[in-house]
Amino acid sequence: MQTLPANDETAPPSAPQLETTVFARILSHDPDLALTSLLFDDGELRLPLVDLPLGSSVVVKIDARDVSIALSRPMDVSITNRLPGAIDEIEYLTPPYVRATFSLGKTRLHSLITRESVVRLALVPGLKAWAMIKAVAISGRGVRPDRAPQPRSWPSGRSSNQETP
């Protein structure tokens, strides 16, 4: 296959830059597998170890090019993150690109796919599907500490009952 120079008028259009921002907390670290689990509004994400303490709040950027779609529950695949949801929106971009947006619940996750995939999978809004994200796709480049304040722990020896001193 021959690659055309970027300045050639016949060069294919470059893929749009689309990403989803997810706010999460570090749930656990598995040093044996070198993976960190994050808890977010609609489930868990696993990714290569993050050097932050448990409970840390993080912001995760997920590139839409790293999100694949499956119509049935993915079982025998190497992709670690498999999230059930529904296609919320299909937006046709510069050919061949299409932005498919998943509703996972509270989270809207973008996937950049081709028109051929939309046709082959018969994707339409409302269709139940699975979003798949490789753990390595959301490694260090996509995770940074959130600057939001951490919740304070309840002072020891105090009761939460407002009626009793």
C-alpha cells in the first residue's frame, strides 16, 4: 500500500480529533498485572498502573479513535474495558468518518468509526451495543490528577445525628 504525501490533493482527510472526558477515582492497583482500576459514574475502567494513591480523583481523556463497537457482549477479545450502553447519536463527518456517541448512563462516550461500519452493523440511535476501549489506549497520556478538592473525613468522636450533641 502506498501512502500519499500530506500536501497531495488526493490525500485522504485526516481523522477528526474527538475525545471524551471522564472523571474517576482510583479504586485499586494490581501490581501483579500492572493495572489500575478506576471507578466512574457508569462502571470501572482498567488501565496500566497509575502512580497515584487509592481514592485519588483523576481526569481521563479517551480518544474516540480508541473506542470500538460490538453489537453483542464481547467475550473472547483482548480488549479489557467493555461497557454496555446504547447508541445515542450518529453524526456523519467528512467521509469516511462518523462519530457514534454512546450513552453509558450518565456518561456520553464518543467513538470514531467509518461509514462502512455504520452500514455493516446497522447502527442507529437507540441500538443497544458495547463500547470497547483497550486498557493501553488510556495509559499515562490520558490520565491526570483532578484538581477538585477531596472529601473530608468525618471528625472522629462526632455523631452525624443533628439532634444529639
